[in-house]
Amino acid sequence: MGVLAPGQTLSEQSAGQPLSHQTGAGLSVPFAVAGTGMHLPPAVVTNHDLTRTLDTTDAWITSRTGIRERRCLSPDLATSDMCVAAARPALEAAGVDAAGLDAVVVASYTGDQPLVSTALIVKDALGAHRALSLDVTQAACASGIQAMLIAAHLLQNPSIGTILVLAADCASRITDPADRTTRVFFGDAAAAVVLTRSETSGAGLLSYDLGSRLSYDVQIPAGGSRLPASRDTVAAGEHYLRMDGRAVWNTATTRLPESIRSAAHRAGVPVDQVRHFFLHQANLNILDETLSALDVPRERAAVTIDRLGNTGSAGVFTAMHTTVTEGALRPGDVYVLSAIGAGFQWGSLCLRHA
């Protein structure tokens, strides 16, 4: 976790860390979102359900988060199972057979286990035997943004033509059932996007913006090489997610608008001409604050957090899938994917739909 000075808090330590920032322009090889899919565990957990064990109310949760219910994965299943379930309809929509995939990229901070690779488990289950398997994990809720960026660059290679990007998180496994700060926010879900090369000039990634600043305000302290699992770490609850909600609010409401403006500017597209904003479904108030800062109407941003909760890296893709399913994402539309995750790491991608 780093070395703290006497009396120094983690937030104080991170405050002095320098900001890392990177922008990039579009890519020469166009690509298309050929299909999307989503999987939601059937078990629904309402705010009222949470009030039975937590010192909270439905009104408090709704006003602070905008969340009314979320999904919870069955104990006998894992993140890879959600990935496979989301992948199948996405592949079907794209008209792609799993055996023809060149790469399977899984974004998740709640993989099945530290080793082996969750992407490899998914690849094997789907029968995508010749595909490259990649896991993107440490950006937490922003891992999906990084996964899409990696996939976009992989498609520039002439030997790679079709990629399955999956974003899935099972936060019910890493949040303390007795912690109101984290338990009310998170839900379990998976979403999938199939990317294929396209002949539509100008389609695909127009630009991107990435940023980061070291912070321990959102973390899982134990389970790594610094604090290996032990009876003491389990007893202390150090394998559960810890989150400073105020720090998340301050960082997200500052960095997300900045990042989106930067990506749109780099793409040469005014923000008011971006047709869709697929934003991190972390908190409805953060989403609204981001749109307000950008002077963007709410109807341009699909919302899933109210019924799914914060689904981690899957959030932006659940929003995208909802829009695709409604037929609202049309050829030529410019859209933005933007999220922020633990670390803090954040990023925005500006794309044109083929």
C-alpha cells in the first residue's frame, strides 16, 4: 500500500502524486461494432432487501446513488460464466462463430481466480481455440475502456480481424455485506462487444484520452504480494473493497468531463455533436454532474445504474448494449465511452459507428 508517514492517511499520501495523462488520435484501419450482448444474473436485490441487514433506507440509497435494484450472481457461478452468457448473443448478433475469433479480451477486477486467466477460461468455454486471450484487470471500473483501446489497436494488425471484448464484474463477492458504503452501490453483470474490421472509411476509433493519479481511496488491500492472504487479513476484512465515497465523487466529477472534452477535441468533434455518451454507471448523481458540466442533455446518455447498480467495467457496455438493442445507435453516429476506476485511472474513447 506504500509507506505512510506517522499520522498520514492514504488520501494524504495520494494527494501529492503526479498526474499521468495521454491522448491519441484515430487509427488507420476502420472497424465496426458488429454485435453486442449482455447477461444479467436472475437474482434481483432491491433496496428494501438491503435495509434488512444494513443501517439504511430505500430513500437514502436512491437519493445518494440513483440505484433501486441490482443483480447478484448465484454462489455456484463465477465471472467467466457471466462472460460466456453475454458472449453468445453478441456473437450471434455479429454473425460470427467463436472458432473464428482472433482475440478474446476480458475486462474484470473480479476474475475467477488469481491464476489461471479468466479470458482463457472464457475462450475455452466458447471454443475460440485459436484466439489470443488477454485479461485487463487493474483499472477496475475503467478496465473496459482500456480493453476496447487494446482491441482497437490489435485490429490494426493485418492478421487480426475479429475480436470479442467482454466486460464483467461480480462485486457481490468482494464487498462486505455489513458495509453500507460499498454494499449498496454494486451489482453483478457482464456485457460483450464483437469488433470486426470494416470497409467504412472513418469508422472506429477517432481519438482517446487516458489519465491516472495514484490513490488508495478505492482499494482491496490484501491478497497480493504486499499483504498476502492470511487468517489475520481475512479476519480484518482486508479482502473486501474499501472506498472513500467523497474522494470518488471529487475525482470522477472532475476527470470525466475533462477527459471527454479532450477526446472529443482530439477527434475534431464538438461535444454537442457527440450523439451518444456511454458513461461509467457508478452513481446516477455522478453521471448527471458529468453531463451538466458538458452541457449535454440527459437523453444522450443511456442509464442502466438505476436497475443494475454499479457493474464495474461492464457499466459502459450495458449502456451501449441498451442503445444498440433499441436501434438508436445508427451508422455515422459519433459516440463516447468514458469511465473512471480505482487507482485512480480514467479514460474516454471517441468513436464513429460503422
